[in-house]
Amino acid sequence: MWPFMSYQEYSPSDVGGKTYDYVVVGAGCVLASRLSEDHDVSILLIERGHVKDNLISRMPLLSQNMFWTDTLQVQSTIWSEPISGAYGRRNRLWAVNGLGGASRLNAMLWTRGSPRNYTEWSEMGLTDWTWDRVQPYFQRLENLAETKVLDEPQSEVRSHLKEAATKVGLPILDDCNNPNTAPSGCFALETAIDKKGRRVSALTAYLGKSVFRERIKRLTICTGAVASRLEIDGDDRTGHVATGVHMRPSIAVPGDKSYLVKARREVIICCGAMTTPQLLLLSGIGPRRKSSAESRLNIPLVKDLPAVGAGFSDHYAIPIMLDFPHEETFHFLESTIWGLWHILLWIFTGTGMMSLSAAPTAIFLHTDSIDEKTMQFIPPGAQDPPHDCQAPDVEIMVIPLNSLERPVPGRALFSIYPTVLQPRATGCLEITSTDPLVNPKITYPMFGREADLKTARLAVRFSMRLAAEFQKLYPFHAPFAFAPGNGMEDLAEWEKAGSVNEPSVVRTARGLTPTNKTWESVTDEEIDDYMRRVGHTALHFSSTCPMGTSEETAVVDQELLVFGFKNLRLADAIVLPKITSAHTMAPVMMVAERCADFIRRTWNTSQA
């Protein structure tokens, strides 16, 4: 068979009326792969987007471009409700439509999270999710999916950054995934990029073309389909059973119809933090007490689960940027000649700038360890074992390009990108229509509590201190371009330049002047004003259907079964009881691996 054969993609009309052992809804490559290892089962994988396994989707740097909708199947039309903590701005909440989900688009950063994250889960009663229980699954993932620490070309910049980190008290550490390493420090991160310089996504790692061809008789992929509701039998007394999934084409056309596919064994949903709770709510699974908008939809209540959609959590970031020499950033690839050269270099050798993540270096720390007067990091006592140290509540990424959500023409920018990792405030999600193609209403929790604002403020001031040390070491002029008390007139112009369709707010910088300020002279009020104007999502949406021990406060149990159901499971970032101090790709894939084992154990099939 020709080695470059496309995946066989079926439409909703092709599979409607059929029955499968397992129906997986969403970007469930890990689950579909593991379940299809059993030769005696049939699996249907329903995906809203398409496979789109093309050259650009495998090119690490270029595939991170979130604005190439047609190429990468990125849905960029989901907006939050106005955020009270951000002057009423709305946040653009990206969602990926395509097999492999966010692993097709993200920065490929492979971070497990601190062991302390999982200890906290166990302290919440989730004793099957301790570090000792989840670590073997991370190891299984890493044996399958190649990861590597990048040899970053900007070695001089990186060297100066490391020296600046030591100036503010941070240790330089090798492996943030080593459970015996201190959780705070400056790290070169592992990335999901293989030895040939290609992105390793959940699709390529678990459902590569050779795997798909070998399992084509028992694994069916239905693309361009959106699930509209679940077919459910039973009641609260006997237990509910998900018997099937209603779906329709994901692009609305006149006269389109709904199709039902049935499940003999289980239905597993992994549609992400926004779409999974939407599907549950459309199916009558959610809080008995509904919002006024939801009450008007007249959806019969099947199962009262108050936590559906109620715990929306995310990491959010505040970009701070320096003006930088053009050739020292990824902006030099905007030149047609250099861009084409590095594309060709990647195609023929798997090397060059196109083989990189945009953010391979990061700092993790806990703000309790920052001296608020000197902005110096004070390491925990040497006697404290890493497992007992606090999980980081801040990450500072270093990104050699503009990290605002819109272009800044004519500027080469270098970003220092503090990100809040352990927010206290949570948001919520509600539906306003029975149409699954109508996006849900999302209350985004950025700066929702004073404790979160304080953490972010400390992170920003510490980042400015780090930048100041870097500026002393760096041989070229690299002033602040966008930072609290710096470049505020430019920021106002940038705000005015927002696209017509983008909800935005233009705010006069009250009391602010274009005078450059340092980490010492900038006021808390100036930092807060800046954060409220530029803070945005770090794209780690989670916890809208959390795991727990009680159906009053959670949606799934420790085996990821929805409370009150015999055969309905969720497997995605949605189930995280508390968001991890890490990029969420590795934890989410770990959850999917565990879910596959729970299912196979239930049905007495072989486990890998």
C-alpha cells in the first residue's frame, strides 16, 4: 500500500445508524489507539475537524501559528464574556478542531508537573492519583513519544539569560520532569519534537498512518462531525447508561440532519474544557438549578451534577517585551529569503529554526520564595525534599518574538512571559442554545481574586528585575518595549489598532507617562493597570468537569466514570481536580492512558 495514503475519513451520514463497541467523541487519539489494540473490538472516533496531517502541521515552529485557520483547523471564534478584572475586555479562547487536539498547535513543551500537584490531588481524596500512581504512565508516554531538550540556536542569548537568572537567585537546573529535582529554577524544557525535527502530536505518536492502516477494520474515524447530545437510558435508581451519540455535520448547511451512532460498551468524551461540558448540558447532565438562559432551553434534566461547567480554570500570562536586534529573534524569519531558507533546511535536514519550539526555556518558581523588597529568589531550605516543596505558582517563559495577540509591525520583540499557574479564582460555562454549533457563554476568571492579582503582580515585578539583569549582560541595546510604565503610548496605539471584529477596550493610561520605569520605581497601580490591559490566556483550559469523591462537587469518579452512569467516561483536561503547575499536554495524555486502562480492566481486555 502506498506509504503516503491519506487517513480514511468518514462523514456522519456514512456511520449513522451503526453500532460500535466504543464511541470516542473528540480528539481522542490516545484512547482510540489503546482501545484498538484489542483485535476483537470496534471503535468509532468522532472529530469536529479533520485529520489535516500535512507538512506544515509537522513543522514545529510554523505549526504554532494560531492564525492559520484553514491549514491547522483552529477555531478562533470563541470569546469570553467581558472580564471584570480586565476592564471589561474579552479573551480570545482558542480551540483546536482536528485529530490530536491541542497537541497539533501548542508549543510542544513536555512538562509533567510537580509531584506536589498530585499530592494535592490525593489530599482531596483522590488516593488513586498520587504521584506514585501517575508516574509510570508518564514513563509509558515518554517511551512511546520521542521528546528532547533543544539545543537552542540563540546560545548567546540563552547564556546571558542563565547568568541573569543566577543574579536573581535562581538555580540552573537540567530536568523539570525529574521528581528528585527542586521544582524552582531555570530550565531548558523537554519538547515533543522527534530526532528528525518533526512535531510529535497525539496523532503522530498514537495514530500514525501505519497504525491506522493496520487497524482500519476495527477503527473508524468520522470527521467533520459535531456531537449534539447523548442517547441515555436508565434512571437515578438503576443507573444511567449512555447508549449512543447524536451527531451532525460540523459545518451547518441547509437541510442537514442528525445521525445516531450506538455504543455497546462505553461512550468516552474528550472534547476539551469548553465543548465537553456543553455536550453534557445539551444531554441533560448538569446542575438542577440553571441560569435563566439555560432554563429557557427546556432541556429535560437527566442527572443533577452541579459541577458541570462550574470550575473553569486556566493559566494566564502577562507579556513583557524588549526591543531586540532583528536577527536575534524569530522575527528575522519574516524575511522571504530567510523564511524560505529555513523551511528548505527543515524539509531536507530536519534542522534550523523551523525545527524549534518558540519557548524552549522557562523559569518555574513559587512567589512565596520572592523577597518583595529586593525581588530576589530565596531557595527553600536544602533539607526540604522536593516532594514537600510547594508546587510552582508562576512560570516565566522566554520567547524570542512578539507574544501579544496581534502583530506589532516593524518591531523585533523578545518576550519575558510571566504566567500564573495556580489561580484561586475559577470561571464557569453556560449554554445559551440547543444548537451545538453555538459557542457556550464563558466567564473567564483572570484576576478574579485579590490573591491571584498579588501573585501576578509579584511575577511581573520579578520578571522586570530579571530583565534588568539581562539588559546589563546583553551586549546590544534592549530596552523595554511593552512593560508596566514603559511604552504606554505605544500600547494605547496598539489597542486602537485592534481588528473590527475583535472585542477590545481602549483605556487612557491614567497617571501613566511614557517615562521608562524600572522594577524598583514602577508602582503596584501601574503594574495592575498594565496587566488588566494585556493579560491573556496561556491556552491551558481545564477543570470544567472535575474528578472527585462526591457528585455534589465533582463530575467523574477516580476511574473517570460520570457519577450516576455505568458506561460514560470523560478523559481530558476537564477532569483535572486542580490545574497542574505545568503545560497540560503531558498530564492530559497521562489521564487518557489511565482511562484506557480503566476501560480495558472493566471489560477484561488486555492491557499494554
